[in-house]
Amino acid sequence: MNDLGSSILSTALLLFFLMDPLGNIPVLLSVLKGIPPKRQRFIIIRDLLIALVILIIFLFAGERILNFLHLQKESVTIAGGIILLIIGLRLIFPNQDGVMGKQPGGEPFIVPIAIPMIAGPSVLAMLMLLTQNSDDPIQNWLFALLLAWGTVAIILLCAPFFYKILRERGLHAIERLMGMILVMMAVQMLINGIKILF
């Protein structure tokens, strides 16, 4: 595989880990509890599409947002590393409210499925970081985003099936593994940011 292909795949994998679809399955099922299956699918698809629009806006407007806020690459890299580190640690050492904290009751609309489950602050920060720190065409990052989002969409639409197979313990084990990988990526980002500064 060439450098471009591996770069797109690694970016897609990072975004996938940040969206944490497997870790969000129990939360998703509890949020949709008591809603008819047809309506559940409609809600998931609608919120997936809303999340995609938000993610694409941040991908294309991320650099302008950073310029408007007068943020340098180093500060964004270090901040991104800290966010990744916090998310990774939360995945490894979860609390009773889950990675995203307490979720509101009732039929969900945008919150908590579109935001923060899919288009969470860590994913949005990462998209801004990608456009700021790379000279690659933005189409590459769009492809990586679509790849990650598509995989997340399939997993969330098959949430009841995955829950039946993996059960809660299996999902927790996978979530902790994702957390370990995110912590390693976070440490590397922090090292890169500090290297740029000094």
C-alpha cells in the first residue's frame, strides 16, 4: 500500500476510534429503549446524516476557524493530544455515566447521537487539526472521514446484533483496547507538538 493510502486509512482509523461506535452501543440502545424498531432506524439514520454534515463543515471550515481564533499549529497539536489522552483514559477507566457523561431522556434529536456520540468535540478538534497540520489535499481527509463515518453507521445500525454477540463484557473489552490505542496516539501527538515548540 502506498503512503497516501496508508495515511488515509490511519486517519480513518483514528476518527473511527474517536467516534467509538462499539463503546456507544449500550448508550445508543438505552437512549432508544421503548421506541419501535422502525422508528429507531429512522432516528439513527437521521442523526448519522446530521453528524456527517457537521463533520464536513468542520473539515472544510476548520482552518478558517483556527485562523479567526489566531491559534498556532503547535497549540492545536498539543490540545488535540490532551483531548485524545482524556478520551483514551475514559475508555480504559470508564465511569458509570460512560465516556460521554449523562445522557438526556426522551426520544433523541441531534443530542446525544449526532452530538456528542458521532460528532464529538474530540472528532471536531481532530478534523481541524488535520487541515491545519497537513499539506495533503482536503479530498484525502474527506475520503478518510467518509470511510470512518460509513463504518460507524454500519455498526450503529447493527447495534442490537452486535450487543447480542459481544454482550456488555465483550464491548467493554474492545472499548478498553481502543482506549489504549488512543492513549498511544495522544502521547505521540503531544511529543510532536512539544518538538515543534522547542
